Amino acid sequence: MADLTRRSVLGVTGLAALGTGLSWDRLTGRDVPGRDGNALTVAILGTAADAASRQALLDAFREAHPDIPVRLQAVQGQDWTQFFTKILTMVAAGTPPDVCLIATEGAQLFADRLAHPLDEFVSRDAADLQDYFDDVHPSLVESFMYQGSLFMLPADFNAANVYYNAGALQRAGLERPADDWTVDDFVTVARAMRQGAGGSSFRPYFWTNRLWGGVVPWLYVHGTSFLRESRAGGGEWFWQKFYAGDPTASSRSGGYQWLEAGADDPAVLETFEFLRELTAEGLGSSPAQGGGNELVARFAEGVIGMTPAGGFWAQGLADGGMGPDDFDVTFFPRARTQRHQFGSAGYAVMRTSQRKDEAWEWIKFCSSRRGMELSFPEPTTTPARRSLVNEAFYAGTGQKHWSVFYDTLDRFPDTGPIPAPPQQAAVETALVKNVLAAVTAPAGGGVRDALGTMQRDLERALRNGSVN
């Protein structure tokens, strides 16, 4: 998102510990929460400055809908989980927003408990929306289906691709990895990068212990995940109407489901054994070392060779001083498959809203070509509309292989969303809590033992919404 994505939010520091409603719109009295009871309230993750960056979008919406006053409410949080918690607090306090920007991590939580399905609006305005669906990959839309209903229109997404430092690759005497490179090729590149760097501070591969871009991309290419994935029935009303000409429409569903823990899958053990060996050899960082907020600086300094990131990093690296010849991006390597992981985001209408029709007009406008161009003026994310992911969009960053971002969906049709059931917060805690123990376990049965604990914690998280 041009606002604050699930990844870029990791760079935000000094945020308030309590959910706040920092509204921004020329800072007039009517924009203070509660001053204008007639305004449509749109909650986003971020600060007042993030709300301010949407002024052009807000002005354009007002021009199109002068009868719908809108107030943007920036809710501060260090990550999406904290943001969702604060929205829940606002609901409990009787001051919920009308519209809420939601990432994949919270899509099913909101669909299950807080959001209003968009089915009636989508069906009513089908003629207006066909241009949008013609321009958006169906995998993104399916990720926002829940039990047969559609709850959000994808605004943007980011797949976990592999960024590489061009200088580190050149010092290793290597060319850009082939699109179909394998996990074995990845290890060969990492070893060559380390040899070419000649410094103890250099890490060929840096990764962090979180849901997006952590262990999940490696699980996906090994044909597995830490939760067992299935699909809900339903959704025919949507797929047969809006994607009738798409060859994958008949295989689409009423939404993803993650109903059972899957850490006991032998392929999960194989994945963690690979990561344990990568870490033990010094080719990859321990996932406990640092977070996403330090990645750009370390990558720009040349002490990181490769790292998982999405389209959001293009602008970040350019802002960090890297030129078009200093970095580039490729697909995640293949093991059993080359399935990628992605996360998306979109606006949800809250069930409690008394302005659902106005809320839908906001969502529909933001999904239009004009609305999306105003939402994403720079490559701080990957727009959901295919037509907007073009050479002109990345002209300022200059990387040669920007097409990788949308090609990930086209070339690897099994690419899927982050595993995020309604119990996502507890599930992520159970995963993150046990990753380090598994990756740093001693050779032998250490990884298996750590995954046994992970399986137990995941089962509890799915059953109780807590790892306790």
C-alpha cells in the first residue's frame, strides 16, 4: 500500500502504546473525532503524516462524491496485529470506524467477527466493477473470500521475492539467477557471495522471524506449510460472473481455510533442516537477528547479499541511496515447487457502520483506476491492478526486473496468501515462538523435537485462540 504496508510498518518507531484517532484533513475543527457525526470514518494503519499523504485521493473522492464527507483516522501501531487489537478496542468502546484498511493477516478475523460482506454491492454494481476485475489477478481476490462471500477488494499486494545486491553478485563472479533457479542453486550463489565478500560481517542471506517473508516462503516451495490448507465451498456466484473467461475460474473457491496444524508434515521437517544447515554454515542469518526496520540500511551497506522482499522495497532502496544498478529482484527458488507467498490489503466495511452505502462508494472509488493511481503514486507496494505495474511506475527506482512482482502470480498460479485464519494472532505467536529453536537446534533430533512443540502450540492456538 502507498500508506503503510505490513512490511514497511516495521520501520515505524516511537509509536503510541494506546490506539489513537489521529485524524487529518487540513486540521479543521470538524475533523476531530466526534466533532462531525456525519462523516464517513476510514481507519488506516499509520500516523497523521500517512493520512496526509492521501490528500489527493481524498480531494478526488470529494469531487466525485461531494455529498459524502470523509474523515481519515490514522491508528498508530507497530504492526498489523497491534492495529487490529486497537480496532477491536474501538469497537468495544462503541467508537468503531465505518471502513477499515485490512491486510491479509486480519482478513479472516474481520470477516468472521467485524466486517460486512460486499456481495450485495458487488452484484449490484457489476457493470462498474468489471473493469476492475478484468485488471486484477483472481488469486488476490480469492484471498479475500471467506466462506463463500467477498469481504474486500484487493488494493495492493506483495509477494515474497528475492532481492539481491548486484555488487555482491558481481564480486562472486555470477550473473543474475535464472527465473527457474533451484534451492541448490541458491546455496551455490550464497557460498559464492560469501567467498567474494571476504568479510565476517557479510551474510549471503538475511531473513527475519515473522509471518511474511520468514519461514513461510521456504515452506511453500517445499510444498507444505505450518498449517494445513484447504478451500471453502461457495463463491460460484462471483467466479462465474466476473471471471467467466478465466481458465482458472472453475477451480476457484469460497476462500482459503486453515483448520489444522501442519508442523508434523515431513516436508516441514525437511524445510527446517535445510534452514538449520543454512544457518549453521553461516550462509543465512539467525532469524532472531534484527527486524525489517534495519534491512534497507544493511542491504544498502552491502553486508547482505539476498533477502525476501516484495515490490514495496523498490522505493525504499532507492530512498536509501541505491541506484538502479545496485540491486535487482528475482523469483524465490524452486524446491518441489516454486509456489510463492503473498500478502494483500483492502478496505472492509464494518458491520456496525450506519453508512454502508457511503462506505461502499469509498471502496469502489479507491478500486478505480484513478483512485488506485492516487493511492499509489510511488512503488512503495505492488498495485493490485495489473495495468499499473509498468515501466513508468518503476522509472524512479530503475530496477530492471520489476515485472517479477506481477509475474509471480501469472507464472506460478498456485501462489497463495499468508496462512491467516481468524486466530491469526495466536497462530503467528505459536509459529514465531518456535522457529528459532528449530533453526538453531543441534543436528539429529533437535529440529524434530522443536517442531513437536510447534505442533502442540499451533493446535492450542487454533482451538483456543491462544498458545497457553
